[in-house]
Amino acid sequence: MTQISAAHTPAQEQAAQSSSKTSGASLYGGVTTRRVTVRDLAAAKERGEKWPMLTAYDAMTASVFDEAGIPVLLVGDSAGNCHLGYETTVPVTLDEIAVLSAAVVRGTKRALVIGDLPFGSYQEGPVQALRSATRLVKEAGVGAVKLEGGERSLPQTELLVSAGIPVMSHLGLTPQSVNTMGYRVQGRGDEDAHRLLRDAKAAQDAGAFGVVLELVPEELAVEVSRSLHIPTIGIGAGAGCDAQVLVWTDMMGLTSGKVPRFVKQYAELRSVMGDAAREFASDVRGATFPAPEHAFH
Ligand code: KIV
């Protein structure tokens, strides 16, 4: 059976091999010299194996996550507010996602890189979606694309899949619709819950390989995850999904201001970087940097 690993150094390789011997096949505990594919994610769902996904917007950060064994990286349109300085994801352009996606692909050896189709790049219809997705696949080298919406994006999903482009669907809170939807939990109440379940099944029937569930009640996410044979990827959807995704700047403590309650902060990068910048400034002002060992003669 194919086994997949993030291992790049001999020590990591050995650790990965011994872990795969004890735990069986694993999306990121085995050995591979190739990229993760959507077929690996389908196999992980069959094994009942959970997997992590992070966003990434540049080559260097992506290489860190790739080496750390994150099997799937999303070049999300969250780049708008987390990388490009916009207020929301709405202004992000296909050109921007193409540049960032190409960098993430260059920075990784093993992760499946998914390019997000930004607002305005697929809503006109299937042909526009195919043109946009083809650009991300050909120019940036992504292995899959993501688009928002279930039933409303079915013709787009069907055409992309039939053209050989794997599609991840995004349901629940869909930030590209912030102007009509706002930022609030979706799928509350019977009617909304049934609509979301219908959307998820429609996306699966149209050929999507996975469904992001953003900001939905945990009970509903469990029901959707049990009803689908493709993986669900939760963000603010509780523990019952097949995979979990977080925006990297949120989980690393780089985002300024308040982060959503569903985010677990694993590091404090904003204060680490701020302290380092202040120390550098103080060294320069006090003429203690550069020191003799930093100079050439
Ligand atoms: O753009 C993004 O980062 C996303 C994730 C939150 C799933 O869509």
C-alpha cells in the first residue's frame, strides 16, 4: 500500500518509517517521494484517518509546513486579509492567487497544493470557472482548486471535474458572500441544516473530492461527515470532521487583533517577531550591530 511522508532528512525518514510500521498506512506517517493527491485523501477517509490542512501564501512558509508533515496546503483567498492587506477576501484577484500559488508550489515537495478561486473568477458560469482553474493548474501548478457554494456552483464543479481538475467545495460560512451573509454560524435550524446537507451531497455528486465546512454547528458537521464518502474539512465546525483546516497566521499568533473562538493559537509569532525587530532597532541605534564578526575586511 502506498505510504506518504513529509520526511526529508534521514532521521525524519527513519522516524516516519518506524511510525508507519506501528500505525499502518498513514497520510503523513509513511514514506513517499511524490506529492499527496486527492486519491490519497479518499483513501484516508476510508481508513478513518484524520488529517490537517493549513493555508499558505508564500514559498518559505509553505516549505516549513511541508517539512512539518502538513499534507495539504490551501492558497486561500484569506490571503486577502492575512497577506495582502485587504479588509476581506472579496478584492482578491485571480492574478494574485496565481502568483501566491506558484510560490507555494515551488516551496513544497510533497503537499497537495489547492488554489482558491477568488470572488469573480467563477460566478459567471462553468466556462469562466474552467478558464480560471486552468490558469491555476497550468501557470501555478496547483493539484486542485476550491470554490464556494454547493448547488449554486454545481455546473462549475461538474465541468472542472470532467476536465480533470479536482475540486474542493466550501460550504457553511462562505466569506466571498460576506456582504449578504455576514460572519455568523450557518446551518442553524432545520431548514438551514437540510439545505447545507443537500448542498454537500450535491457537491459530492458533482464530483467534488472534499467539502470545507466553515462555522457550522458540530452536530451538523458530524451528520454531513457521516453522510458523505468524500472527506469534510472543518473550520469552526467542531471535532467530527474528517480533517481540520486553520488559517496559518491565526494559529501561529501572527494575526493582529481578535481571532475567532474556534482558532487554537499554537505560537505567538507576532510578539516573537516584534521583539526581534525591536532588538535589531536598538542594536543599530546603539551601534552594537554590526559587530566585528559581521564585517568583511
Ligand atoms: O481562504 C481560506 O483560507 C479558506 C479557509 C478558511 C478554508 O477558505
